[in-house]
Amino acid sequence: MDDISFSLNFGIDNIKEILDEVYICLQNDAPRLAVMGVRSLVEHIILEKIEDKGTFYENVTEFARAGFISDIQKDIIKRALDAGSAVTHRGFKPDKWLVADVVDIAESLVEMLYVNPSRSRRIEKKTPPRKK
């Protein structure tokens, strides 16, 4: 993920900071805070791209409707981030494997929206064009 610091130099410092704080939680055996941090991270990403629709789940649905994620990704994100709600509202303490899964899903969202666009432009630039 070293590519992320390079790719987020366009005013999305808040997202990188939250992701860094999630990693600090992981390093300090704070699984509940890590999962709650991921939920916050995803909400910041969504609200950076769309207008707030009120609830978290309405925002995820609108995020998909706006074309930022597929319906499959929407369902994956909703299921993963329900763990953050369960920590906050239902006293859930996730094990390290569940936390890793939640973080992986969030990292894939960050990678897709903030890292891969610059990677794909670099690929396009270096790929020889088709001959006509």
C-alpha cells in the first residue's frame, strides 16, 4: 500500500489519516476500534463522492447508484460494515480474522477509487496502441 501516499495527494488527506489510524489500532490489539475506524473510513470515502442521504445504508446504496461501486460490492461493504455497527450498538468484539476481512474490504475500496486510477493511466501510457 505504499502507493497510497502518492495517490492521495489531491485533498483526501483525511482518508489516508483514518486508514493510518486503523492500522495503529491493529498494531495495538484494538479490534473494536479498528472496525469502527473502517466504518468511519468508508463513510468519509462515500461522502467525499456523493451528497449525504441520511443513513449509512442509504449512502452506500446511493454510492452504488452513482456508479462508484457495483451492486455486488455494495452488498459486500454493507455486510462488512455491519460489524462496525455491531461493535458500537451490540457489544460485539470481533476476532482478528474478522477484523482482517473488514480491513481488506476497506483497503480494496481505497485501492479501487484512489490507487488504481493512477495505475491504470500509467499502464495506458506505457502500452503501445493497437495498429489500425
